[in-house]
Amino acid sequence: MKPAPFEYHRAYTPKEVTELLLELGEDAKILAGGQSLVPMMNFRLARPTALVDINPVSGLDYIRRDGDVLRVGALTRHRSVELSTEPDVHNGFSVLPGAARWIGHFPIRSRGTVGGSIAHADPTAEWCLLARLYDAEIVVLGEHGTRTVPSDEWFTGFLTTAALPGELVLETRFRRPRRHGTLLEYARRRGDFAIAAVAVAFDITDNRCHDVSMVLGGVANEPLRVPEAEAYLEGAEPGERAWAEAARLAAEAVTPGTGPDDGDHGYRRHLVGTLARRALAEAQAGPAGPRPRGGAS
Amino acid sequence: MLRGAATFVEDIPRPHAHHLAFVRSPVAAGRIAGIGTEDARAVPGVLAVVTAADLGHPSLTAVLERDEFVPTSMPLLAHDRVRYAGEPVVAVVAESRYVAEDAAERVWCDIEECDPVLSLADAASTPVHPEAPDGVLVDLQMFADDLLDESLARAPLVLEETFRSGRVTAAPMEARACLAEWRDRDEQLVLHCSTQVPHQVRTGVAQALGIAERQVRVVAPDVGGGFGLKCVVGREEVVAAAVAARWRVPVRWTEDRQENLTAAFHGHEQEYRVRAGFDAEGRFVGVDADIVCSVGAYSAYPFSCGVEPLMAATELPGVYKVGRYAARARGVATNKPPTAPYRGVSRPQIVLVMERLLDKAARRLGIDRVEIRRRNTIAPHEFPYTGPNGITYEPGSYLEALERCVREVTDAGWWERRAGGDGLRRGIGLVNFSERTAYGTATMGLRRMQMTPGFDVSHVRMDASGDVVVTSGTCGHGQGHETTFAQIVADRLGIRPERVKLRQGDTDLVSFGWGTWGSRSLVIGGGAAAVAARTLAGRLKAIAGELLEVGPGDIELADGYARVRGVPEARVAVEEIAATVHFRSHTLSRHHDQLLEARGAADPPGMFSNAAHAALVEVDPGTGDARVVDYLVVEDCGVVVNPTVVDGQVRGGVAQGIAAALYEELTYSPEGQPLAGTFMDYLVPTASEIPPVAVHHLQTPCELTETGAKGMGEGGTIGAPAAVLAALNDALRDCEADLDHIPVRPADILRVLTTGTRTEREDTA
């Protein structure tokens, strides 16, 4: 479990990062928190010829509210989001601090970064789910300057994104703040990658659901939006009946072949149904932190 | 240890040591057609690339001297065939582990793959060893009873059930590790090794390398957990020794976690097909068991692959009077890593089998599940009790432990919690069992191992300042022997335990020993130390008697003094005696040449500890999640030398048992590829998954041991899988299907929940 030989470079500005990446070629990789990349290198599943360490780059560690947009810098550690008490974060994006608590274990949260997670694009990763939930835009810097990629175009498959060679994620812009939102996961052990995860966000006005988003994690190669459930809930009266039907639609979105091949798609489908129902009910009850192990019934 | 001052093998500084990396078989089964090492040799920093041929095809062979056993050898490096994915084929010696792994990638192995044997069903199709064409390495048919079938035929209730347990591994915090060095001055190989059995490693290395025992010194420094994984000799460790002896360079091998999970020793992959007959009152009339243990590809040295089948067949009845009994137990060779005597050795399974049988019978017969245990358990007046398995059980507190456990659970409000009402299901599991511990030579001899362990020895010496060093042939690796052995010796010498230091784990320092495993150390090693300390106490008393001018019989040792019984002011400090013996022996009338030292040995036959366990589990029907929320143990290991140590052993054991019941399993693909190669897939539970464990003690002093103690290192692991499984079935008590296997996964629970509910609902509390 030792990595293959690689070069190590340190960069101090975003521009330097992109220049180094272009110079070093396609087999160079960015090192941010290293919580996924380094284990993969130790197993020799990833064999970058060079690493560009972006930890010395200043100005990428921030959480900023800009009107209806919450901008999270790429080098923001999971732990910073988790500990955030800013009204700017909690007002409309309260899912984020709660969701951060589901991420791995304390050392992982202290070191891992939001930008790294978005770039790694694990289909169970909390930030990837939330990027889809909040129709985030990913701001990347490349050879020809910055560009903005909507999250529905960003995730292009298992651990793959629309990032071009040499590009660096600068920022994730979460949009469409909503009052109600929750992310729930289930794993057999606390802190593990979710077997399945469900995130929901919506507003309630005049006892009707509006602006509903629902995203599933761990059931497809990328975070999966559930337009059927969203459409059903739009204008529906919040409550157990609606939640149950939306959960049924969510479970139906879990089809064989859409998840990791562990031969247990039936179980995952049941789990998604449960989590969706619970997430909707919990979100209705108000902004809340995560509950361990799928929450209470 | 807790201050980070421990010294593990990896902590021993040898900046210029070479490092080993192994090229391991990528496939589960196949014939080696060719090996190419040229490219690897060319990597800068590589000292050698070693194949079996380079070493002269050495091997380790563990033999049971019984007709039902087929001896097979485990080569240090595979040469003609590979028998599991992860089997070492080539060793690369290089200046760093990084370089060694780089070079290992450049070795090519041409392997003609064949279909792997993964279970008994396909054992005969492509035998793992040609010596055993049916794939069975050991086939024991024990306690044949002509009347068993007839008794079962007449029984009002006969259960025919199948129980399974998954393949698991010990996963010690410190994986295996060694540092091998050749010392020209002593013409000796020094092997620092993370092991439970330094003397057996010495013998294994000496035999495999064809050198004298004296030429091998094995040192076990601090060892970060063993659990049986390190009570056998690993081939990688012997390869390291062979390389150091051949190239005369220090060589390190530190097993990484992937190697530890996929290529070290496993255990507990077993299946039981059982017929059990009961009379109308729920009493056993007979048990017939057909047991299959998937022992993996090789017989581990020195215990052999007979350990699990022998234990299972011999000890299945446990604390219960089963009437008639017969068992067949087979060890089947499979294309998976070999098995070692992992903590519990078949007892987690046999307890699970017996307890499930009783819960099922109780339910079928409408008998309370505590009551059915009362009716079947060996009662106090029946000790010593000899069962149909030929074992004689010395007194224990079997029924008392059960009743106490039920009382504690009731007082703790578990039955109210079980009623639930919040959408979660809750169940209580109650199990009762005994475990034979500290097997002495006589008992181990019945196994007919070519190397028969059992006894152990100790040496106690007091230096000129009155401090004591005790050696032991046992080799603690986290069990707190430093504390408990010091207590035992200090008690007999009337001094404070702080003045006693334990030395162990060095074959040049300790003349011989069988190491630490099988819940033997405090009883056998501690027993030997007690004998030696008693002899030394006699010598102290003799000298004190002379100094105080009384007979030695009038001297008592207490509070650091030898004093005249009844005249406490007439005393001499132990330090004074020690100084006199060493520096002023001319003032003594005789024995001027005798120092303050003594030897002791112990070899008890083996004795049964017992315990009752209770688990409270919560099941979430929405996710299939199960977790143990409370746990209670009432245990009896005779005289408790140190309650903190005993409690620690119980709690750690329970955690491992819960792990086996709900979390850990080494799964394999149909091609025989390991699917659990990291802690992401091999789910060792964390503190979040393990509940508080309350431990209560009963003490039935053991008459067979020096200290009155019984062994207790494995009981937690033994009882917990059964208790958790019983609790899960209780949580699903209105469902039609039963859970009869471990580990139980969330999907298994949902399957039971969706198979329908029972027509008759009996709330057998």
C-alpha cells in the first residue's frame, strides 16, 4: 500500500495551478485534502505522475452569501461548513452544515475539502448531492480563464466530471435557497459511505409544497434527481400522504443497473423509499441537523 | 501503552534495514507456468527477488497424528500451484517498501487459472490438494451412538436446522510485522516478530531453514493484538528470516491492512446441519450434528486445520444435558487463506447453535425460554458432570449465572424497553454457556497434534535490592499480564506488585513456553509463576527465620517484611534479606551459593468458565438496520485476579462477537477474489456501534488451578454472536422466518419482515 513514484509540486495561486497542470500534462493531479486521492494512490488505483498541491493557494477557503447564492470556496474544509453558524448559511441553506456531519470521520472532515469532493464526484458524496439539490454552478479556472458549469452538466459518470484537463475548481455556487431541507443517509457503520442517501429541499406556502428538489445518492453513477417525485410534490399538501407517494416515486427511480453492482438492488430501493419519506417529514418539521443511521421512524 | 511509549516491531529503529514486499497470486487457484523476475531485479534499490526455488522450497507442515487427517504442507512461497488470491509467490527485497512495491509490480507470473473451490459443494471438483481428492483434510466422526436415531425417531419434537457463520478475521490493530537480522558474532538469527508464540516461531523458522533452534532467537516486543491470528507461524515471517540468513542484511516486513485482510489467517466459516430431539417438556433427548468448517487452503503451523472441526464436534453440547450425542466434523480445503485459531475457535458457533435450538424448541413447545434452559442445564448437584461427549465438567455457576442475568435484565428495565411502541422493534437475547479454557497437556494430547502444547514454565528471581523479575513462557499481547502476573507473585512474597516486573517474549530469556492463546496465560503461566513464587517465599522465610532466630514456619511475608507470626515487631525487610543473600552470604549458616530464585511449572487439565449474556437490540423496519443498544454479562472465571483486566477482556470480546453477528465478513466473488480488502468493506465496528457492556462477576473458585482462577480470554467473543442473534429473532418474533446465520445484514432483516407473520403469536419472554 505504497503509491507509485510521483512528482510533487506546490502552487501558491490559482493561475500557477493551471499553468503547472498544463505543463505537467494529463497525468498530473490536484492534491487538496487528499482524503480520496491519497488512499487511491496507496492502492495504486490512481497513479498520477505528478501532484500539484493547492493547499498553499490563498483565497479559496470561504463561505459567502451573495443574494440568493451561497458561494463556497474550493479549499473550504468540510469541518468549516459543519461548524458554520452564519445566518447567511442557515437561512435557506441549512442543509449544508447538517449534511457535513455525515461526511466520514472527524479527521476526514478536518482535512477534506468541498472543492475536492465536487471534483472527485463520488455518487454518494454529500456535496455532490447538494450541488444537484441546489442547482449549483461549479466555477472552474482553466487555460482560457474561468467558466461556470451547471451541476446537471458537471457530473458525467462515476467519478467523472465535465472538468477539462488542466482545470481547477474554484468555487461551488449553491442557488435557490429554500426554507425546508434535509439530507439523510444510511450506512451500517456511522461515518461510512452511504449505501443510499436522499436529499430534499422545498418551500411551503399556503400549506402547499413549492420549488421541490429531490436527489438520490448511491443509486446511480452520479447524484440522481427525481423529477417524478419533484413534479408530484409541486403544489401538493405537505404531510404523510404526500411523503409516502413521493417516496414511492423515489424508490421507483432506483432501477437495476443504476447503482453499484452489489446484487441487492431490491434492498437499496426499499432503503431509498424509507429515507425519502423520512427526509421529507424531517424537512417539513423544520431545519434540523442530521440523525444517525437513517433517523427515527 | 496509553502514553505512546510502547515499542512495536515497527518502532525498533533500523535505518538501514531492507524491506520486503510480496508478489501475491492474483487468482484463487491455478498452476504456475512461469515466473519472470528480471525486470524487477533491474529496479534500482532492489537487493534480491526471491522465489521458492531460490530458497530451496522450504515449507511449514502441521500434522495431526490421526487417521482421519490428511497432512499437507504450506510452502513459504508458492511454486507449483497457487491456492488463494493473495498467496505469496515471490518476495522482493529492496531498500524501501516503496521500491519493493515498485519492483513487485514488474514481476510477472504466468498462471494457468482453474476453477476455485469455495465451499464443500465444489470441494471434490478440483481438489485444493491432490493428497485429499475429496477436498476434505480432516473428517472426524465422534461419539457414534447406535441408539441416537431411534431416540430422535421417538422424540415428540425434532428440529432439523442449518446454521451458518461467515468467514472473519481478527484484524488486530497492529497487523503482522517482523524484523529479521543475522548476527555473525552469535551465529544467530534474531527475529523480532509480532507474535503470540515466540518459541513456536523459533521452531518453525529453525525447521524451515534447517538450522539449530539455538541459532534462532525470536523476540516479541509489544504486540498490538493477536486474537489467534498470531498464534500460528506466518510464512512471510519465515521468508524474512530466510532472506536475512542468506543475504546477511536486516530485513523488515510490515503487513499492510490489505494483506492482513486478504492474505493473513481467517476463521469461523462454518456450517452446522443439526437434528435435535426434545421431549414434551423441552428436554433434549439427542443431538446429531454434521459440521463443515471451510479451513482454507492450508493447515496452519503448528495447530493444523483440525482445530475448528475438533473443537466443534467435541464441545457442542456445552452447559446442556443433551441425552444422546453424535457429531461429524469436517475440515474442507478451499481456495481461501488458511485459518488460524481465531478467538473463540468454534465456540461462538456451537453456542449459537445450541441457543438457537433451545429458543426454537421453546417457541414450538410453548415453554418460556428461560425455563427451557433451566430444564436442560447441568445443575449444581450434578457436578462433576460427564457428558456424552466424554468431557467432565467441574463445578460452575451455570444456573446461577442464568438466573442472575435474567434478574439484572429485569431490574434494568429491558422488558419495558422491549415493548417499544415508537416504530422500532426491540428484542432481547439471553444465552448461557461455558467455555473450556487453559487446555493442559493431557487435554491437548487428545487432539494428537504432532506438537502438543499444554504446560508452561516460569522463573522468579529477586535481585539484591529486593525487586523481582518473573519470566513466563506465555506471551501477553495486550492482556495486562504485566499487572496480573506481578499481582500473583507479589501476593506470595508479601511485597507490592510494583516491585515485580514480568519478562516474556524472548526465546533467549525464557527457556521455553507455549505462548498466549486459548485463555491459558493467567491460569497456566500465572500458575507456574505462583508455584515459583511460593518456592521463593519458602527460601525467604528460611533466611528470615535464621536472621530472626525462629523456625521458617513461624515467618509470614507481608507488607514488604518477613515477620514472626504473632510478633509483628520482630521483622526483617525483604530488601534486607535480599542484600544479605547477595552481599553477606557469609553471615548465613548455609546455602551460601543459593540465590533468591525459583522455577515453577503448571499443567492443569483445562477448566470451564461460564457466563450468561443478554443483548438488547433495536431493529429499524424502514432500513433493516439492527444495532445492539445494551449488553449485559454475568461471568464466572473463578477467582478474579484483577477485575479491570477481566472486564476489559469481556468487553473487547463482546465487541468482537457483535462484530461477527452484525458487521464483519470476508466475502468472495464467484472467482474467489476477496471482496473485503479494506476497512471500508470489512466492517470492524467503531465505538458508535458498540453499546455499554455491564459486567457482573460470580466466583466459583477452581480447584484445578494454583490461583483458583479459570481462563477467560475468549468468553465475550463466544457469547455475543448467539446473544445478538437471539435478540434479533426476538425483535422479529411475530415473523414467520428465522435468522440462523451470522453476520445478519439489513437486507436479511427486511427479507424476514416481508416473508409474513406467524399465525400463532407467542410472546415467550
